[in-house]
Amino acid sequence: MQIEQIYTGCLAQGAYYITSNGEAAIIDPLRETQPYLDRLERDNVKLKYIFETHFHADFVSGHVDLSKNTGAPIVYGPNANPEFEAIIATDGQEFTIGKITIRALHTPGHTMESTTYLLIEENGKEHAIFSGDTLFIGDVGRPDLAQKAASMTQEQLAAILFHSLRDKIMTLSDDVIVYPAHGAGSACGKNMSKETVGTIGNQKETNYALRANMTEAEFIKEVTDGLLPPPAYFGMNVAMNKQGYESFETVLNNGMRAIDVKAFETVAEDTGALILDTRKNGEFAKGFIPQSINIGIEGDFAPWVGALIADVKQPIILVTELGQEEESVTRLSRVGFDNLIGHLEGGFESWKKAGKEIDTVNRITADEFATEVKIGESRVIDIRKDSEYAAEHVDEAYSRPLANINEWIKDIDPKQPFFIHCAGGYRSMIAASILQARGFRNFSEIEGGFNAIAKTATPKTNFVCQSKTL
């Protein structure tokens, strides 16, 4: 028996590849299936089942394409009702892969179809669970994502999750390994550990939601407290996972279509496409196509695309570093942004060499900021998360998280100068590109963000003034 966690950092997502005696199972696969197909061929094993723990909201699974390419059936737990052929397992139903057994444990609460898969060894020993978004390392799945579909409140779903955890998972042996679908950085929970593997016993001791003496009411309160609104694209990804989608190969072919400089503007205008520049923020600051949005491929690219562009049907034309076209297309497809028109042939340099109009961002160093800022007079906007701001921030700075830019941008005075920063420059350049695309030119973005500012003499504080956070 072999179990491999295939972890994708930018999505904080874990897929699982399991083999035994010439047969294989894959749990919660990513959108692009060729790596799985290559692995199956290399290992000379036959894919017998594709297990889905639930209808994912934060990424588009590769289950449909993988099933078409291999003939392996897709397995969901009870209450699932996909619009394609699948096995809907009953609670406790078992599936054999080589010499091992996978048992479906229905664990609703995150969603009503959420199912944990228990792996049982050849000798009958319960070895591991693949818990999806029911149980994470240090956290449990948020109970607010399925409210509309389940016609329930988040409190009602949390109550169901409480019993799923205690009746189905906490009754397992302490040495059973826990393989969750996500780790720290995912929006599917609020307190996830950086660790991506644990045990039932360890989670009983350290996971706040599995505290032994916790009442149902306490669980509901603690699990629902402090939940941030889910990203807007989540519902669209659920629909794609439930209804099916365009094949990844089709999306890739469209995105890899090279559009020359001469045709670029016409294509963008005719299609209503958003120009998405995936280069590094430092390169973008020095020059970019006017009205383009920068979300760097080397950061948390896919989640930020999903959170800020939101509509997965939005037409997109890419501007990338040479050689990063396919990676950009692949990462977009993982979160359902399939309406790709193509990419700028030759990248930004071809645009520059053609003598086309170029825009820039007024990026200043942290030392320049320290010289220019006047605490109490200058307007400083900190776009980090609330928790980052609360830990330490520039004195008198305003907290305006990037995730909420579509709300707070309405309150920006186009005539009043301001400074903007994040932690290191990645998020603030996203914000800068959005601001300039909407006509704002009255700001300076700070290179290196708060990490660089902290090294200067700029006054800083960890006191959070409520008026600065609203």
C-alpha cells in the first residue's frame, strides 16, 4: 500500500494518490489531470475509483476529466446529486482497491454531502481518514458555505457538524492518521495549522473544535464566531463541480493562443476581456498596459483572482513572463476561470518595443515613505488582513484589507493624496493596479510594504483605533 499527499501550495489543497496491488484511487484531484495519468502509467496501476469528499467551493476538481480519461467512476457520499454519472455511496459503504478497503463515512455539516473516507488495511486495521473539509489540522470546516443549498442556517449546519465529528470521527482510534483537504491559507476554515497531516489523538488534544468537554452550543458559537464572508467565486466553483465543465485541454488551448500586439487591443475591446498581468509586482510597477490588473503568478495567485475578479465567466487576456503562459492558464483553470481569450505574444516587451502606450505605478521605497509621511496628517492605507494590522501598523494608518477593495474604494477621495502598502508589496501592487484602472492617480505604493517600513524610524503601534478599521 502506498499513500501520497499531493499538496498544492497556492490553493493550500491536498489531493491523495493511493495504490495497492495494481489498483489505485485518487481523492479530490486538481483540475489538470495529465500528471495523474502520467503517474498511473509510470506505476503501471489501474485507477479504480475517484473519490470526492464534497462539492468543493475553492477550486474546480479534476474528477470529470479524470473519469472520462480513465473510465474510473466518481464516488460521492450521501445527499450528493451531481449532473453527471457517479456512484452515490451510502453511509458505511465499502470499496476495495487492491488489498485495502475504503469505507465512506457520511460526515455532513460543512456541506450536507460531505463524506470522510476511512482507509482500512488488509489486516482490518483502520489506518487513515481522508477528511475533506470536515476536519482539518487545528480546525474544522466552516458551516456557512452550504446554507443556501441546504436551506439551513450556519448554526444548524454547525450542529450537524458537531455530531458528525463526535459520532463518526472522534470515535476512531487515536493512532488513525488524518489527511485533510486543506491547510493554512485556505478560506475553507479559519484556524488551520501549517501542518497537513496529523492523527485523531493529536487533534483531540490540540484542535479547539474537538475539545472533549465541549457542548453543542459551545461548538456552534466557537465555529461560527469570526467567520469572514466567503470569496464571491465559491458558489460558481460549487456549480462547476456539480454540473461539469469544459475540458482542461480546451481551456489550455484557448489560453495558449498567442495574440500579437497589433490585434491585442482590438481583441480586448471586442471581447470585453480583462487584461490580467501575472508578472512580478516590481516589473509591473515599471511598466504595464494601461487598465491591466496585476496579480503575480508567484504569490497566492488563484485565490486572489477568485476573490477580486469573482466572476468565473469574465473574459481574460493574459500578459505573462515569457514561459509562464501555461502555468498562468493552469492556475486560472483550477479556480474555474475558463473564459480565456489568449495571451500577448512576446509578453510585455513586445508591447513596449511596438511603442504602445505604457502606464507605471508611483512606487516609493520605505525610506522615502519615512521621509514623506506626516503622522496625523498623511493618509496611509494598510491593506493587510485585520489580524496583521492589529499586530503592528503605521501609527494612524487606516485598515482597509485588499479583499474588501470593491467596498472601500468607493470612499477614496480622488483629490487627497495617500500612501498604500501591504506586508511585502504583492498585495499592494494588486490594489494599485485596480486603483489606477478605476482612475485614481493620487497615491504612492510602498516597495517592500510593512516589512520594509518596520526597519525605518516611522512611528508604529499595535493599538487598534476602531475608527481606523471601519
